[in-house]
Amino acid sequence: MSTYWCEHAWLGDPLRPAEPGVLIEESAGRVTAVSSTVDSAPAGSHRLPGLTVPGFANAHSHAFHRALRGRTQDGGGTFWTWRERMYQVAARLDPDSYLRLARAVYAEMALAGVTAVGEFHYLHHEPSGAGYANPNAMGEALIEAARQAGIRICLLDTLYLAGGLTDRGYQPLSPVQQRFADADVDAWQRRYEKIQLAPHATRGAAIHSVRAVPETALRGFADRVGDEPLHVHLSEQRAENEACRAFHGRTPAQLLAEHGLLGPRLTAVHATHPTDDDITALGTAGAGVCLCPSTERELADGIGPARALVDAGCPLSLGSDSHAVIDPLTEARAVEMHERLATERRGHFTAGELLAAATGTGHAALGRPDAGRLAPGAPADLVTVALDSVRTAGANDPLAAAVFAATATDVRSVVVNGRPVVEDGRHLIVDDVAGELSTTIREVLA
């Protein structure tokens, strides 16, 4: 049992400001009591100066992409040319090296205030495409990596069957894609049902994209995963839309809708180029949208219609995807800044809305609707952001300071399941996060 006194705390309601002097009591990893207007830290409590918020949810991650940071800026190109560099990394990993790399990546996330990650996982098999003796060796390496880094994980195990889509139809798998793919949707389901979870881990399903999953596999897919979260890359590039229209006569969103895949359990990742009708369909169905602004910038994919999607009824979550940066505050701020660039107007999202996207709706997208708030019964996941750094000093609104000025560097304290994981900006489990990142990335790229 622990008690935390927060100089300021935002409890998770996007319509309410931060409150001064909040006392949070925790037992067995759950919040048991929250008291406001507590002027000073009681004896025996942990003092958290700054702004304390619920733990951030990184709703879309490809852990192995972290090895590419700073290594793809030596020329122009598009998503499709960047993808070839990504495939080179994908071909080199095995369960042991992936565990080491992912542990360092997840520790970096913890330092940035991420307490739960949604890992969109499609690196399933040996490089030849043959299965490991444990068919989920790669996914379970990710689960173990999250445990060692001190964060929660939702393993979004991904269906991947085809090498791409053109106006002539689905293409065969390339050599590197062989390790992404199961023989068919039944083989995927058999493997999916054998994933070994742990107390810090949950499971969800993913459809890589309409480029990688033929229509025949979409039929009835929602019934295969029950009530678990379902994610899909959707309309990330214009070329995806064009190929889908040319071959299927429908947009990717229309194709998913036809097969009963639009609904509250679905999170559409990116949704950068939906049509107006797509936006209406996604919102009417209550499907969520996960934006990854730093990756969408990095890969020159474009700016998605964030405000239109939210206004249509889509809950908004955030991810770091390719990990060009790992910084939930930067991702949240970018949603508003991208809207300003696209419309030449300010003020599309409040700080509370953006913080909710980084916390509550992100956790809900990962199947944890009880998380992302500071209230009795919620998980005791707390992140404290400094309000006295060179970025945040002098601001009079703690929420605005955190969302519109702070970065991951300003995260001072992280508590996951009632257990301190970061103190004074230092990871308490992984001694040298930068060193582990350097070592494991060199190992992968050697």
C-alpha cells in the first residue's frame, strides 16, 4: 500500500482542469482513494512535484522499427522506399535478439511515461517462413520484454497473408514477408489461441491491412477474435486506396464495413486518407482511430483529418508506430499542430482532449477501459511531468504546459501497477537504457 501526494493532478476527464494538492492512495496495484485540496504531503507519502496524470498508452508500436531511427534520412523517397530498409531489419531478428531490442525500446517508452503499449506484431516465424518450435516465440519475447521493462503490453497479433495489392489483385509474398505470414486464416487462429499471456499482458488481434489480407480472409474474421481488441492499418497511403478501389471497387473502409469489421472494438491506425463517406462510416460505427503523427510526418504519408474523425464519433488514440521519436506529449501536441497547418486556423483540440487521447482512449483501444483515469478502482499507473523545466517554467496552466510545451524529457516519475518504474527521470529496472539501445541496435544491424 502506498500514498502519493501530487502537487497538481489531472484525473482523466477531458472537460476538467488539473487540480492542486491531490492525494492518491494505492493498494495491490489499484487506486483505492483520491482526495483533493490537500495542501501538503502527509508524512510517509511519496511527493510528486509537477503535474501527475494517468499513465500514457502507446496504442501502436512496431518495436523493431526503432533500429531505423536516424538511419533513413540519407535520401528522398516515400513510405514504399522506406519499407525496403525496414524489411532488412525484419529479416535479421530472432526471439533472443528481439527480446533484447524490445526490452530497451519499452524501457525508453517507460522513461517517456508510457505504462502500456499496443504492439502490432507480425514478425511471427523464422526468416524462411518456417514456424519456430514454439509458434509464438517472437510474440512471447515481446511479452517478456515488456515485463522486464516494467510496462504493460497488449500483443496485437497480426494476420498477414499476401505480399501486396495492385489493380490486378493480390501479390505473392516476397522472401522477407514469408516470416510475417501464416498459411491461412485458420493457421493464424490456431497460433493466436496458443499465445501464453502473463499478468502484465493482454491479447488482441490485428489485420495488417487490406493490402496484406485478401477479402476471403476478412469474411467472418470479427467472430474469430470474440470481444478482444481488433486493429488495422487503414488508408495510410493514397496508393493503398487506389489499389483497393481498382481491384475491389471500394475503399478500404468500405471493404471492412462490408464484412462487419467496423465497430467499437476496431481501431483504425493512421486513417490518413479516408473519404468523407469513410469518415461517416467509421464514426457511425464507433470505431476508434489511432494517429501516429511523428511517423506520418517521418514517412511523408500526409496529415489525417483528426478533427473530422473525432466529430464523426471516432475515439482518438495515439501511437509512436515506427518510433521516429518516443514521446506521447509530442504526439498529442502534433495532432493540434497538424490541424493548424492543414486549416490555417488554431484551436481545434483542447489540452484535455489531447491528454485524453494519450491516456484513457488509448487504454480503451487496448482493451483496458478501466485505465487512463485516477479514480478508485483504476490501475495505479501514474506519470508526473515537471512544471519547472526550461520548457514548462512560467506557465500558469499545468495542462497547457504539459501538452503544448513539455517533452518526454520532462517526465520525472512513472508508477505502473503501484510500482515505481521511473524516479527522477531514471529507469529503476534497466540501468542504462541508452546503452542497451545502442548495443542491441548494433547487434541487429551488424
